[in-house]
Amino acid sequence: MNFLVIDGSQGEGGGQVLRTALTLSILTQTPIEVINIRAKRNKPGLLRQHLTSVKAAQSISEAKTEGVELGATRIRFSPKKVKPGDYHFSIGTSGSTVLVAQTIFPVLALAQEPSTITFEGGTHNGMSPSLCFFKESYLPALQQMGVNTHVDITSLGFYPAGGGHWRLTIHPTDKLIPIDVLTAGSEFEKEPQRCSFKALMSNLPDFIGQKEVAMGRKVLGWETALGEVEQHHTIGPGNSFQAKIKGNGITSLFEQTGEVGVSSERVAKRCAGRVKKFLKASAAVEEHLADQLLIPMALAGGGEFTTTEPSLHTKTNIDVIQNFLDINIQVYPEADGLWRIKVSTKSHCELKAST
């Protein structure tokens, strides 16, 4: 059997290389060998959340695997047919359940039957997109592309305790619809009802969240924007401060996780700083959603958006995608701080993962 070799040390050298490779391996029915997994991280190799991602990908595709174990820096993955259905994946730590979901979501979004997946583990750890981002920003964007979903949240899981529990239902589509997202978020910011703040709290007093909301209003000048403190009962303390701009079908969500020794005012200022950078650039898509839209747009065969300067994470994701799909992904600056990413097909890309 011939394996497509993917070097996990390329670009940012983290787990995204592995996750993107797994997703597209299944959709293109390409056996892969991933080497140097997470080579540029302090602890290279598969951690629990990455191991769970591999096992989730294996479960939904009946893949044959080699070398899949904690700490592994090289694996082989040979997918078969996609199996939509009911699944349950538990990380066992505060590792990101969202990253596991994002590994298998594009596959099940193009399956022939609905799927329901239950996840247990971390939902808000400050080092990866949160469940709030997944539910309020990523999934609505995918709905614009033809995929209907529903999320039921039983409990959140903050770092380091974890303990999150949630369920995702996916109603697939035959083909993703290309979308263009070009209207600047700053246009929607002019309408106060589209802007809001939220402080998620667990086992911490309300006044911390109230200070975050007050500072967010002060820094951004959103004096009339809705602001709320939302208390959750989890197995460990946690805090996530969020600023949101709701556009037409696309929501920009900015988050900052609270940390021991960091004041609530500082947490809010860090979050607001990212919002200001986004607004100053007149971008339509914030950087985390920009990264996550690449695979769906590539599978749709087209689409474009404007964003802030692409991160190394985004550039690496583009390189991995182009190992599997015959597409053009153009990245170029438009103005000070504003970049455009355009996806187009070189030729017809056939997805072979049938059920």
C-alpha cells in the first residue's frame, strides 16, 4: 500500500497538521503516514486529545491504523467507508473536545445519514477554540454552506479540571455551498444590538465577570452593548470572557480565558485588544474562524473572505490541504492589516468517502 507522507513538523508543527490530514485522508480515501507528530511542541507526540482525535477518525471510517498510542510521533492511517451514526468520545482530561469534533465534523457533514456524537473532556482551555466558538461562530458559518446541526450542552469543562459533557447532532448535505464573507465586522459594530459581552463563570464570584464586562465596554466604547455574567456549575473553577459581533450569517467571537494571578481588567483588555485589531483592519472574519473555514471552503471548491494577517497556523493548514485537494488557495494583502484568502478549484475534486 502506498502512503502519502505528511510531515508533522512542517510550519507551526502542532496538532492541526495531524487533524487536517486525518479529515482529508478519509474524505479522499488516501492512506497516510504522519511523521514527526507535534515535533515543535514541548511534549511532542500524541497527547490524549490527539489520541482521541485519531480514534474518533478511526471509528467513523473503519480505518486500519499503526502506531496509535500515547506519545507516538509516527502513525499510519488507512481509511475505509464512512459510518455515520451515534458515537461517544471521552478524552479523560481537560484536553479540547472541540478539536476532536473539528477532526470528524467535515466527514460526517458530507455523509449520507445524520450522526450524533457525545463528547466528554475540556471545552474551554484557553489554548484552542472553545465550545462557545464552535457553537456560535463555526457552526453558523457551516449552516450557510448547507450543514444543519444542533448542540446540547450538559456541562462545560474548564482547564485544568475538564469534565465537560456535550452532544453534537449533524444533518449532512450532499455538497457544501461556497460562500464569500467580505463585509467588514466594523460595519456591523455600528449597530449596538449586534455587539455583546459575556463572562462565563464557574465557582467564582459574579463581581469578577462584572468587572470584565465593564472594562470591555470601556475599552471598546460599546456602552450600550448587552453584557451578562453567566454562572455554570463545573467540577473546577473557570472563567472565559467573550466579546461578540453578530454579522449576517457570520459571528465573530473573541475570547480570553481567566488565569490565576491575572486581574479581571487585564483579561478584558486582552480580549478587547484582539477585537480592536480586527475592527481596525476592516476584516470580515477573525483569525480563528479564518483558519477553520479553510477545509470547508476547499471541500466546497470555492469561497473567499477577508481577515487579519494569517497566522502560521493558517499557512500550515493551507499547505496540508493542498497535499490532498487539487485547489488554489491564494493569500494576499489588501490594505494595512487586511488580507484576502480566496479558494478556487484547479479541476474537479472527487471525494471518495462514501457510506
